[in-house]
Amino acid sequence: MTSEGKRDKNNTTDTGNDHFDNELANNLKKIKKELGNSSDLIVRKFTIGDDLCLNAAAIYMDGLVDEKTVNEFVLESIKVESSEEGAINQKNVFEFINTHAISVGEVKVIQEWNTLILAILSGHTAILVDGCAKILTGNTKGGETRQVSEPTSQLVIRGPKEAFTESIGTNAALIRRRIKTPNLWLETMQIGSTTQTDVALMYIKGVANEKVLKETKKRLGRIDIDGILESGYIEQLIQDHPYSPFPTIYNTERPDAIVGNLLEGRIAILVDGTPFVLVIPALFIQFFQSPADYYQQFFIGSFLRLLRLSTYIITLLTPALYIALTTFHPQMIPTRLLISLAAQNEGVPFPLFVEVMLMEITFEILREAGVRMPRAVGQAVSIVGGLVLGQAAVQAGIVSAATVIVVSLTGIASFAFPSYTIGVPARLLRFLMMILAGSLGLYGVAMALFILVAHLSSLRSFGIPYLSPFAPFVWSDIKDTLVRQPLWSLLLRPKLINQQNLKRQDKSQKPTPPDTDNSA
């Protein structure tokens, strides 16, 4: 921490130890000074009681509060109650406002400056009364927020069409609508010395792994940073293996996906200001599972999971195998196909490795350009650009048609994963695979696969093996991995994740046809 940061931190601590003044004007002056006389700081002065005429003020930040709530349930409520109550005096006015006048849900008595400033900047309205050395705050959070809409990164054909928003309160409510149990606990903390971002842990008490929960709280408590702008900050600061390309923390914007993980004993981390909620612990196979797998017949969901795993292998290995077989092991290619490939490469001026690498880099450029361009033209430019460039490159003799097919197949397969984060490692590692294939042939590919499997086996997600339930092998958890067994056969929760309450169902609820004799 720099000397300037230490000085700011010390100043904040000193301010927090100061008590409020009895004079309203002095308190208002200090609040304005602490907030830099900001133009969006609203100060509404008024009087309490027709006979008493005691000066008071309401302070809030414009844009962070619900103006209707402030006017109707704070200011108007205080004026009406104080005008009807005749026993108000300067000694009991503060207690009267606290117990009778303010009609918002959450009212707190503040006695420290740090707490007051944080409350105002969090959307609370502060009530100051002349002659009182205490300040009341009421929860009036509001302002402009994005409405609940459809997911943009994890689409499904069948399933809920709701997605998280940037409001942590809205996100918690979307989860509570689906899990109506008092055992669903929510613990909130502030992380970031400057941003004071709300970060919440949500879990089902008695189902979540207590060891993982304790470790999560410990890692979150160690974070010392000036600001948290997105849940990705939290993910990078608490993950087990920061130098691994594979994600060990799952993230999603779908409430139904979070609910499913909570029911299995996992823990959700909600961060204010982002629609992406983190889930821990995360397993490798989890990134290939979609919520839609559970909304349809088990054999359809199983087929789609196997298809996604196949596309991952295609994304990772297809260009490397194409280079290795064509360059080092042509005897393994059928004769007619080998003759066709040789004819196509006859006029190409580059070695096959350079040819494939050039096309792969071009495809990545088109992909990134399609994401950054305006939505109306981005998709069209990426698709048309790929077709035009590919066709022009083949006609110009720069690359062969087979190379364009291989690169196109690899690129399309990289879009088939339910989670975007698991696709990035495959896109990066395939370049390493191509380099080893261009240098050592199939031996290089085999070496890379061996190192990759060893690396995945060494990963942990909050102490849980990343490749479980395959390594270590847990037979009861295999039912919901590569394939999904029927829902009525999933009697237990994952053993390595949940070690307290394993029972999901009392007994098998296999559907049976009605008795034909009784129905008749």
C-alpha cells in the first residue's frame, strides 16, 4: 500500500471516531465537506411540530434513492405524525421519529461518521434533528436500474427466460422466489476500501459444505483492494490456481442454474453491479452441463452433453491432428483423401503449419471484431467476412480448401459450450497443440494431452478435486456427469461437494403406467 493510501485510510479512521455535533448546521457543514460539496447531494430542510418548530433536515444522494419513497414515507410521514402528536418536545423528538414517524422498512440509528457516509452513498436517507447527537437513516434505495430480461450469454430453448441484473437485491429475490425455505441464508459484506461494494454469500444451511463455506469467508476476508467492479475481480482474488487457464469458479447469469447448484450444496457469491453470480466449488464436467438438460427427457440431455464434450475435443485437437497427419504421418490417411489433399496444397506457397496458423489467427480476429462491433452489424460482418476471406484465400492460392474446412469446423465447435469461460482455454491451448504437432507430429499431440490431463488432475476448487467424480472415482456421482440419468434415479447429492445432507429424494419415483383394469 502506498503512503497516500495509508494516509487516506488513517483519515477515514479518525473521522469515524468523531461523534456528531448537537448543532444541525455543524453536522450539515461537515457532511457536505466530507462529500466534497457534490452537486448531487440533496439537503431538504424542514421543521417538526406546529408548536415546537424544531429544525431538521433530510440528506440523500440524487439518483441513488427512490424519490417517491423519500417524499411519501419519510418527509410527509414525519410532517403528518408530528402535526398530529401533541406531546413532542426536544427531549423525545428523536425517539418519536424513530418509532412513529418514519414508515420505511429499515431504520437505523447512526453514531459514527464512517457509517453515515457509507449509508448515504448506498442509497439511504439520513434524518438530522437540531439538538440531537444521533442521526437516523432509512433505507430508500432506488434510482434507475435495468429490468429483468432474457439471458444473453446462456440461452436455452426450454426453461425460464429470466436473467440476473446489476442489482444485488433483485438477484437475491430471483433466487428466493425459487427456494422458499428459511434455511436459505444470505450474508453480506463490503469489499473494496474505495468502492465499498456489496458482496453476498448465499447458501442453504445444512446442505452447503461447512468446510468450503468457512474457507470462502476466509478468502473473502483477506481481500484488500481499492475497488470491486465486477464478480471477475472476486473470482481472480479467491481462486485456487491463478496461473491455470481453466476456470475453477463457475459463473452464470441464470437464476435457475444458481438454484440447481445451491440444492447440490454449492455456495453462490453475488456481487453488486454485475449480473454474473459466482458458484463454488466448480468441477470440470460442470461447465458442459446446461440447465436445459434437466427440463427434457434424460436421453436428450445425455446426447447433448456428449455432443458438447465432442465439440470440445474437436476445438482442441482438430487443427493439431490435421497438421500432424498431413505433415508427419501421411500413411495414416486414406490414399484417395491423401491425393486430394496433396493436389490442393500443390500451389500453396506456405508450409501447412503456417497455413493453418494464419487461418486460425484470422478467425480469432473476426470473432473478436464481431463482439466489439455494433450489434446491428457485428454478426453480419463476422459471418460475411469469414466467408469472403476464406473463399478469396482459396481462389488466390494462399490456403487450401481443406484448411478452410478444418478451421471453420473448429471455430463453429468452439461456440457449442454452455459456459463461455470453458471455451477460452481450448481456444488458447489449441495453438500450443498446433506448435507441438508441427514440431513432433502425433508424438507432440500425445505429449500435450498427457500434460493436460496431469494438469487437470492437479487442480482443486476450494479443496474439491477438479476432475471429480472421475478422479477420484465416485460411482454414485457418475449418474449426472457425461450422461444424465432420469430424475427419479438421482437420489443423492454429489458426495464430494456435500458431506452433510446427501439425501435428495426419499425413494425412487419412477413413473408407472396406470392399472388398465382399474382405469377401465
